[in-house]
Amino acid sequence: MLHIKYKNKKLKNLLLTLILILVFTLSESLAAKTKKQKVKKKVKEISYNLTFSLNDNLVIFKGKHIRVLLSSGQILSGKLKDVGRNLIHLEKLSDGRSYYDALIRIEDISAFDTQFRGFR
């Protein structure tokens, strides 16, 4: 432990306060940097695989928010709850119907998209 004798108690208290502020600032900066690195790492793990089928690509995004373009032209967006052999379960639809879920035939899906950048 650091022992410094000061005749002026105010100066000693000021020095200790400055040291505590410095330590706190450095620890917060380090924590923010570590969190930022974790977010970047998470984004790199998620990607489309062009060698997979549509069904296999959908499985990768299970639990994530996606938008599905149907062959009818309708777009549904929500959290991908589950992927079966012929159907997907989209929950918490984002178009103002958060209490609704959708069961969609995979053969009716023309495309799907999701957010890659800015993931948090």
C-alpha cells in the first residue's frame, strides 16, 4: 500500500480522489472496449452460406429477427422461433401485431433478410 505523509489533509484527500477517478475512468474504458470486441465477434459468426439450402440458412438465424419476402409479395418480419422441414414459425410480428405469430411454408418464401451491421 502507498503511504505518503502529508501535513495538509486537504491535499491528501484531493490526491486520493484524483487517483480514484483515474482508476474508475480507466476501468470503464477497458470494459467498453471489451464489450465492443465481443459485439464485433458476434457479428462475424452470423452469415449466409451460399452452399446451404434456404432451409439450412434459416436454421442459422433461429432466434434472430428476420424479414421474410413471400412469393405473393407480402413481407413479414419478426423473430424466427423455429424451422421445420416444410414450415417456419415467425413470432412477435413487427408490423404492429406483436401478439401474433405466423406459420409459413418454406416453399412460399422467395427471400429473407436480416441485420448484420450494427448488431447489438
